[in-house]
Amino acid sequence: MTILESPVHVAVVADRCAGCQECVIRCPKGALSMDSVTWTVLADDAACVGCRQCERTCPFGAISIEGPVQLAERAEVSLYHPARLLGDVGETRRGFADEAAALAEADRCLSCLDPTCVRGCPAHNDIPGFIGAIRRRDYAGAQTILHATSVTPDICSRVCNQAAQCEGACSWSLAGAAPVAIGRLERYITERAAVPAPRVSTSGAGISVGIIGSGPAGAGAAWDLVEAGCQVTVYEADATPGGLPVWGMPDFTLPDEIARRPWVQLEDAGVEVVTNRRIAASEVDSLLNVHDALIVAVGAGMPIRPKVPGIDADGVTDATSFLKGAKSALDGTGDAASFLESLGVHAGARVLVLGAGNTAMDVARLARRLDLGALCVDWMDERFALARPDELAEARAEGVEVRFTRTLAALHAREGRVARAELARTEQASAKRVPTVLAEDHELLDVDLVVMAMGYRNDPNFLSVLPGTPVRKVVAAVPDATWRASGLMAAPAPTPGRASIGELALGRESGLWAAALARRDRVWVAGDALTGPATVVEAMAQGRRAARSILDTRPSRTGQPGAPRVLVAYESVGGTTRKVAETIASRCFGRGLDVSVRPMGDVGAREIAAADVLVIGTWVEGFVLAGVRPAKAARAWLASLPPLAGRSVAVFCTYGVNPRGALDEMAALVEAKGARVLSREAFRAGDLKATGTSGPESFAARVVSRVLEESLARVVSR
Amino acid sequence: MVLQAEQEGFRGGREVYLIDPIPVAIRTRAPQDPGTHFALTDPAPGRDLAANSHVARLLRNRKFQFLLILPNQIIFWLVIGIGLLGTVVPGLNFATAITWYVWFCLVFVMMVVVGRAWCAMCPFGGFGEWVQRHTFFKRTTKPIGLNIKVPEKVGQYGFLISVGAFLLLTWIEEYFNIAGPGNPAATSFMVLGIVGSALASFLIFERRSFCRYICPLSSLIGTVGAMGSVAGFRTRDRDVCQSCATKSCMRGGEDGFGCPWYTWPGSADSNLACGLCSECYKACPSDNIGLYVQTPLTSVIAPTRRRADVAWAVALLFGLVVYQQVNALSFFAHVDDWLNAHTGFPQYPNPLDYVGGIAVVALAMAGAAQLVRALVGRRDAALPAAGSSFVDRTSPFRSFFVPLMYGIIPVVGADYFARQLPKFFQHATRVVPAVGHLFGAGTTSSALYNTSIIGSNSGIITVQVGVMAAGTLAAMYTSWRVAGRDLAGLSTSRRRVQVTAAGLALALGVITAVLYVMMNAAD
């Protein structure tokens, strides 16, 4: 281990330093303090290690670091290369050789005070927390910290693309240095202490929840629900629970016993798993009759098929079928020769894999272990490749040929079976642009088998019964303020045209919040079924978020338990709208409803998820009769609402002269989100003063009676 | 930030992880408490104009600054067009009349009374900002241009680049006799030059770096504006600002851009760099920013952080206005001609006497500070604590020079204002025939063309001397207060240093007033 000796200098532009202390409160080494005379930042160069968090977090760019980072080198762990590839599914990526190596790596962690790695992790694992526990050699404690946010640390530490998540967001990485090996440290914890089993609550939530699908989203949801004492029933189409990590991830990436571990523990904890039971989209309604809540976690399993001549010939299969068969052939439950025979090929045959993403790499590497030749083609430029760089390198090292800027133009069959593939060249100027296919220079390849591994899409049958899915992961034009404050958003995109680490992380965050919202009455969606194909850790985290939402809202198939919950959200500038909102809230509370009243800026997905009825109010902008509309901030907030899936909404506004079409515009905005407008009312600011608050009170009374009517109707109908 | 989690109902355990686990992993240290650092400069809570709901509504409106800029923008593009295409008679050309007879004088009134009022409505910065933000008033997020920061080497000198730009622009104005009044087209070219350089700066640098560092008027408005009665946008509750997790006023929020002027309402101790644009007010998620008024001269007297760039700006700007007074005296033409003849320079003003004259006055200010120190300073006095940057570091010289220069700001402001009065009194009425001329009505024979608000030289001199008397009295007061607080500990006696500082202000006031008498209302 070598510590670089070069000095680091912290330069503060005193003229621009505003004394806000954003750098001071975050500096992991305590190298910054305030000058009490000038109220600007003072820096201690000797204490600085050059992580540049201050640079990234300073709102005015008043601080900069000169000199290299002061960081020990990251010790890489060598891969396991099978001496003889054929039939060897031994794990290729290894953990730390010993505790000393793990502790040395843990010592590289800065224990950042506003850790960007935690934001980079889709599950928001407390990474500095568990690394601190490793330093203390408290592996059980580290597991406890991990367990708070992840039920699959052993799986995630093996299959996560850490470079695009926690390690990509590590302060050292953002400073241009090698990040802490967070994934390997997480794995080390799971190697030293077993992942704790679910701790089932004795009190019992008394909710029956059905989960369709037993992938990572289902596991995450089932875990929290069973811990809270819910009766959880999981419906799985396959014979074995576990979803894609079990059937789709080769053992050399994820050993089978680790992939199955969560379900072993969940079944032991009392989760009922109904295997070999494929739930059709049309069965969702009938399942709602037997469960209080339903979580749809069916994944996105429809393979994308290229529309080229000859694709329907024999000898063309999809990645799912190949992966399932190959796994079984290699893990001893099946037989390689029979599998090859079922595919119509023999050892040494040439397999063309369409695509060069991570699934394609898995297919190709399994093919190599079955003694097949493997060639992957992808129409993207290698600079913008979607596969993990390490995965790509490992595949190539195992003899997989990967050709980028190539696409399949046609398949030519001989006697009904594919025999030749015609490949066209492509060009891709930037990551943002779709590659263009070039007409000339087609090449012909002899192939014996074609495997389609170009990605997956959602089952259209489920999309039709789940409004608003798949949701798009979005980053607002002005990203979340605390995320920007952390400095994560300041990191540039690694490849021009690609999303930066911060944008990726914040996009995943929108998926998480989307999971907290019921898509229909008592129906939640999580994982790939919600956002389209994504990652194991995202699905697991979304499943937990959906479970939390169910535990918060406590749905019931026999009626609404407890009082309906009303959220009054308002946008006020001078206080009039706030007063009206408070009056309405007070009236609702007086009628026994569970009420909260908040400015729109404080209302996020969580608050909306926990409300049965929304009452939304704003002042109207404009001058007399010109440009009269709901306030811009309110319009923006309404436009940013998630799908409301039939939620009841009442709208009101306050105005000076004439509200004109403000109420209609508000109603249209909420209706566009799938809400039902219960009632609407405009209040003249002057009249409120003149006649007391009778207007808002009568409006509130109407809202209350409609809410109670609906609540009663729901109970009766069930 | 853990505190924030507690506020949201965090009671430990697993629940909070599941709701939003990020706050749990945030362990930022508590910000240092500024204690009484801002006690003298924080305006009284009752002086918050934004406490009025109508004002609040206006400030929250995104068109607020656009509507301030728009009329000026129209006028200045008219100036450019009419200066180039209109009559060559300066007094009858709208460009010359509005720019030099009215606008310049109004700017000084605004800076003395308000502060950076002009900056809020400036068409130069406004135009650059519209282009940079690619909108007239909307909250956009991806600025056009390179969007780079002003380099540290430049930034560390604060307002001194702006002083240099003002000296250069004034020399150009004198050389081409733009305001003299010369050819109206020259006014257009000058305005175009400013618009062009502003636009280039806005396309290269981020935010209002142009206004903060480069704009020729910025240092003058910033320093003289300290006399103004508007404190700017300031925090309502500093604890809320200190613990704010977003700092949207600096980084930008959904409704407002981050401060274009690099000012944080949570630490502003004067109106020096508040451009009154209201973006922080719009961006604040906690409604914790107000628009405060203050007693006139507060931003001269109260700040505890005295900046060397401001002090040198005062000295140099004083040098410039005194130079302009001296060059109006009859003997100066001979000096300038003599220098031109010996240096081969074609015409007035010779750069040597221009730079030399300004430097002599500025150095005389430095010398005066040294003299005050020699007269009343304690040799055994320990230097006050200070930072290490150019703007903040201290020395025996700076410990007197910097506060004394703050003290004389009113006399410098009055001097600039008085300098503009002859043109205003003699020619301001020409704006009416100049406007009429555009429609074929105004001529050089029209009554308003030949009318003056104050026609006699003695009348103008009386007003100028009156302005200087008021400025001098104000400067004596500020010098007295500043010396009493900042210099008492460095001097043999508080009263002695106060009298000496006020005496310096008086001397400068008398000298400049005498110069106005000698100038005989020359414009």
C-alpha cells in the first residue's frame, strides 16, 4: 500500500465564499472551519485528502482543490479462471482472501458525512455505517445495518453493477480515483455472518397480501410484510421460487444456494409460496376478493424479437429458454448432451447471440461452458455498450467473440433450420443516437443456433390492467435539492450523451416512489413490472417500498378500516389560501376524518400514497381578467403528480376579481392523472374577510359528506 | 440532517429506514454558530417589505425583474438605433439626450437612495441574462454558453476588475468626447460595446459574473450604493438558513435561480452585492427571506467584514472623479497638451496624466490613511484578526486605510452626483424636443431645447456645493462611527481618531467643493 506524498492545497476564493458552511459540515476529514472575522472558510491543507467533496457541494464554486488525492491504492482481487471451461460453473468473481485485505479496503472509506454512495445505492444501504462496523470487526452489527435496507445483500453484492451505483457514486470515484470496493465489502459481511432470517412480528398486522411473482421485488415485499405479521401468499409460475436470479443467472455469477436463500428463509418464516401457478392479468380482480392487497411483481419477461427475415426458422430460441436449460444442464439436475440435443446442436456448434448486454454475456458464457462457440453481435458502438465492462472482459477472456456495430439483417435457413446469418454494419455517433444501419458490406456467417438476447419488455396483458405502467424513471429539470446539496449531481456523465451517476440514481429514486403508490384500489406494482427491465436491487427496494405503503395504508377487502384520510395540499402566497385550507382541514377533522394539511412543496409521493382523499387548493395568478390561472407552482405540482388511479380529489382556489377557468384547469390536471373530482369551489379573498369562513366550511361539509358516502358505499359493496 | 429525520417523526428503529433511509445515513456536523457576527448588520424584523402580502406576491412573480428590465431594454435599443440613424445634432438626438443628460444622473440618485436598484433593471445585464437563460422570465435549467466560473486569480480581487473597466470606459468616453456631447453615434457604439461585452461574458461565465466582476458600473454602484436605504434580500431567521438542507437560494430551486450575484441572504452583511433580482426570495423553500430596508448609510457603517477591494475601489473612484474635476480647470488643458506634445499622443486625455492623476489621488488617500495612523495610531496595537486573502488580510497600513475608505464613501458618492448636475440642470429638458424630433416636431429652436432647469452657473455651483456639503456631513458622520468602532482599539484615543477621521472627510469635502467653485459649472 502506497500513500501518495504529494501535497494538497485547498484554494478558497474569499470574495465568493458566502460562509454557508455546506463544505464545512460535509468535509469528512474536518479540514475546513469558519473564520470568525470574515465568516469565510478556512482550510487546513495538512488535513485535506483531496476528495473534493467541498468542490462539489459549494453552491458558488468558491473552493477548489489542487493536488492529487491522498488515498491508498485499491487492491483488486483476481478472477477465478477455470482451467477447463467445459462444465465448470464455479464462481468467477471472488471475495476478499482474508480479513486483513477487507480491513485494508474498509480503511479506504472516508466515512463521508453526506455519503453519495448511499444515494447511488438503489436500496440506500448505509454504506459508511456497515464499513464502519467492518472496521470494528463487528460483522453481526454490519449485517444488522445492511438488513435495515436490504434483504438480499449476498445476491446484490454479487450481481449489482456497482460501477453504475454505489461505487460510481463513491466520493473517490467522483474525484476521479478508484472507489472503495463497496460491493466486495458487502459480500465479505455476508461471508462472515449469515443474512438474518425475517423476524416475524408477534402482534400481527392482520392483512392478507397476495404477491404475484417471486423475483427480487416479491422477495423484498414478502420479507417486510411477513415481518409485520401479514399473511403473505406468493404465486409463482415456475416450480421453484426466486425468479430471474434463480433461473436466469448462471452459477458462475450467482451460486444457486445464494439465489435461493431468501425464499428458504421466507418459507421458514411462514410465507406461503404457491408454485406452478401462473396468474393471468385477468385474474387480478378475483385475487382481490381473497386478499386485502395485491402486489404485482411479475417482472418484464417478454423477449424482444428482431423483425428480420428468417427469424421464425428452427434453431432460433430466446435467452430465457436457453438460460433455464443451460443452468439445469450444468448444475447436475439435467444433462448437457440432452440439452444440446433439444436445441438441435452438438458440441462445437456455432451459437450466434443477438445482443451484447449482460443477459447476452450470460448466454454466451454458458454456451462456452457447454463447449459451444459463441459470437455476440450488437448494433451499438462499443463505446456506448450496455454490458458491464468487467462482464464483457470476462466473456472475452473465456473465448466469447463480441462484435459491436453489427446487426442481424436476415437469417437464411436450410431445410427449415437456420444455417447462415446475414449481418449488416451499423454506425453510432453518440450514445443518444440510435445506430444507423449501413446498406453495404453485409457479411454472411455460418451458424447452428441463434439466441435472442436483445432485452425484455413488459407483458402487455398486465400493462392493460395496471394503469400508468411501466412508469418512466425521470429526473426533474431541477433535481431534488438535497441530492444536489450532496454533490452527487455535480459529477459529469462518464460518456457524453449518457446519464451521469447522479441522474441514474435520481431516476431510480422516482421508480422507488412510484412503487409506494397503489396503481389501482389495493393493487401495488413493483420491480420490472413497474419500471420495465431494471436490476435486482431496484426490484427488491421497490418491493419493500410497496410493502411499506401497504402497511401504512392498511387496505381491507371488507371495507375501509378506520376513518378516511384526507390530505389538504395548498399553494399560498399571501396566506389567504392557507387560511382556507386550514379551515377546510379543521372542518374535516371535526367530522372525524383523519386530516393533514400541508403546503404543496411539502407533499411528496409518500404523503399522497397515505391519503384516501386529496383536497387541493391554490391562489390564482394573473391580472384582473388577464392571464388568470392557477398559480404556476400549483400547476407544476399538479402536473408532477403520480397516477392517482381513481383517487378522490376536491379542488378549490382563492381569487381577487374573477377565477375564470382556474378551477376547470385544476380539475383537468387531476383528471388527467386518473383522479375523480368530488367537488370544486372558488373563494373570493375579499368575501372571506367580509363574511367569515362560511364558504370554505360549507365546501368542506360537502367534501366530507361525499367522502363518507363513498366510504360507506365501498363497505356495502364488499 | 439527523435532526431533520427526528422532525419527521424518527424515533429510531427500522421504520425510518423503510420510509426514506437516506437521512439516517447523513451525519453532517452541525454548522458553526456565527454568534454575534451579524448582530450589527442584520436589519430589524419590522423593516421587511416582503412581510406585506402585495409586495410578497410581486416578488414571487417571475415577471418581476423582466418588467423592470423591459422599459430600459426598449430605451437602450432605441438609443443604439437613434444614435446611429438619427440627427447628428447631439442635443436633439434622443441617444445623447437620454443617456448623458438624464440617465447617468438618475443612476446616481438610485444608487444613493436605494443601492443596486439600477442593477435590478439594467438592460445590459438583463439582455445577457435573457440569452444565457434562453428565456425572458421563466425558470430554466440549462444555461446557454460555456457557463464557467471566473478564475480564482481574477475572483480574488473582487471589485477591482470592475474599477479598471470603469476607468477604461471613462477614458474612452473622454477620448471620443462621447458625453461631451460629441457625435451621437459614438454613444450608440459605446452602448453596443457594453452590450456586446456583457453578452460575451454571459456566454462565457456562469450567472452574473459580468455584473459581479466586470461591469464598469458595478464597483461604483456597489460602493456608493452602501449609502442606500435598501439592505437587500436577507434572512429572516439565520438558524433556519444555517440548518437549511437545500440552500436553494444559492443553488436554485424550482421557482427561482440560484443567486446570480454570489450572495447568500444568510450571510449578507451589506447591500454590496445584492442585485435585488428576487431570485433567492423565489427559490427559498422556507419563505425565510425578506426584502429589508435600512437606515441610510448602514451598509457603510455596520459591516464587520471590511474588504480591501472595496477600500481600493473607493480610493480609485475618488481619484477618477477628482481627475474629472481638475481636468475641467483651464490650466489642465495646457498640462495635457504639453504631455501629448512630448509623448506623441494625438489628443486629450493623455493616458499618462489620466492614469497618473487618478493614481496620485488614490495614493494620496493611502498616504492620508498612513498619516492618520502616524498621528493617532498606537505603535503597540495588535493587528485585528483577519483572513489571508487579498480582500481580507490585514497589515498596519490596511488596518487604517480600509476603514477610513469606507468612511469617506458618502463624500465620493456626493462628488459623483454633483459632477453630473451641470449636464442635468442645463440640458435635461432637451429630452422632450429630442423625443419630438423623432416625430418631426422638436428643433433646436424649440423652447425646451433652450431652457435649463437651472441656467446660471452660480445656481448650479450652489447646488453642487450643497450636495457636497450634505455628502461631507454624511461622510464625517460615517467616518466618526467607523473610526469609533474599528480604529479605537488601534489608536491612542477613541475621540482623537474619530476627530481625525471626520477631519479627513471634511478636508476631502472642502477640497472637492472648492474644485466645483473653480470649475464654474463646467460639464
